[in-house]
Amino acid sequence: MRPQPAKFMSDPNPTWKVRPPWPDELLRLERNFQIPGLQIGAGVPVRRWVIEASEPERIVGMAALKETLEQSPEDRLKASVLRFAWEVRPSWGNHPAAAALLETVLSEAKEAAASAVVTSAENDGWIENALLARGFREASRKQIWNINVQRAMGPLLGKFSRMLLRMPVQITNIDVSNLEPIRKICAHYKLLSPELVVPASPQARNGFDPRLSFVAGDPANPLAILMGRESKGKAYLEILARNAQHSNETPTASLGLLRDFFLAAQKIGYDEVSCLFLFEQDSGIVSLIRRFGATRQESVSQFMLTL
């Protein structure tokens, strides 16, 4: 369990305030504060706030709020959902300034007539506790696993490759002109809303990478899909799901998808990839990747507050 921030018996630094950042601070903020999932895209308004303090350093926290096309985890809330993220220096985690920063974000979301706000946080951290105390609820949980590409390729090209020879399955890269079957599978499992199943671009930085994304079987009606992407010099396997419309599951479909994914990652030059899986839905997939030497790095939850 990670260290928790120290609790203040009294305010050690009463000289602080929450304010929007100055333009010349933005580059330093983005470099020093890791705010996941809030990249600036064309036409996506982003609002930011910082905690300014006189001691021990001028900026000790940052929050960002943006409009998002994603659906909330509940189908009944399909519009006006805003996403935000925040980070505060560990020594300021239980400081009144951290609570003030959160309330500033929520107040702005209410003024924007949002129906709800969503955010992600690592489990077993002070941010998770702060969100739950404020009335947020955990909507979903993801496990993040790392896999060494070379180690995974051993069994995939050996033992499991022989299974693929006995029960062959066609594996092809996702065709960006034929995304409707992919969108239906993602929507069925509530993995991604249809408008987010797009190839990566400057306007959609979290989109999938066609080089790292595959379908098993007929592309018009796949047996299973695998979607991967690149971000900040890392390769991610984000979705591995079978098509629920196929009553007979093909056991080698996932193996073929994983084999071609790791081969593609290796060709691009990656020695390691990260896998993100929904905790509630993917226990079978997690068991499979553990057979390839995967190690769990962290667990991250999405939290929601209905306004």
C-alpha cells in the first residue's frame, strides 16, 4: 500500500488560494503534474485550476475539467457528463486547500449544468478516500498489468501456436472503414461508447492504433476483437473481448489476437506492453495473460458523482 499523506494538526501554511493558472505556467504544470486522460484536443474545452501556496513551493496542486463525448457508466446518464482529474502534492493531501480545489471543480460543473462528473483514481490512495467521503461512488475498476513482449512470445509461438494449428482462426488488422461491428461489441460490454471507437489522430489521441488492433474471424461479424494504442512512448492493450452474438466461443481466437498483437508491438520496437482490464468483466482474460508472465502494477477505479 502506498504511503498516505500526513494529517495536519493545524494549517501549516495559511497562505494559499485556488485560482486559474497563468498562461506561462501551463507548460510547467503539464510537465510536473500527471493528469491522465485530459489531453487537449481540437474543440475540447479544458478548464484548469491550481493551488498557489507561498511555502514550500508556489504551486502544490492542479485540477482540470473537460467536456467529454463518453457516456457515463449508467445508460440513463448519456449527456452532460464532464470528466475531471486532479493531483495534489502528497504533503498537501489532507490540507483544506485540496478540498477547496475539488469543490471549485464541482461548482464549475454545476454551473455548466452537468448531470454528473467522472474521474479516475488509483485504489488505496488518499484521492480515492477523498472522493468517497465527498459522495462519489465507484462505477468501475480496472487492473493494469505489464507484460514482457519476449517472454509472452515464447508460449504464444510454442505451445499455443500448436493449438492454433489444430484450430486455425483468421486474424486481420481492424479495418478503419468497417468499425460498426467493433462499436457494437464495445457497446455491448460497456467498454467504449460508439463515438469513441475511432483511430488515433491529433483530435482523438486516445483512439486505437490500427497497427496494434485486430479482429478474429469475419471482419463483418468478428469472433473477438483486440484494440491497442500507443501513448507517450508506451504500448497498451486496452480491449480484448469476444462477440456475444457468437454462441460457440472459439478458444483460439484470443490466442491468435494476442499473438499478432505482441508480434506487432515487437516489430514497432516495444519490449513491454501494459494491459488495462475491467476488474468485473475480465477475470478469464487476466488468468490468460498471467500465463504469459504478466505482473499487476496497479488498480484504478472510475468514480462518479451525480449532480
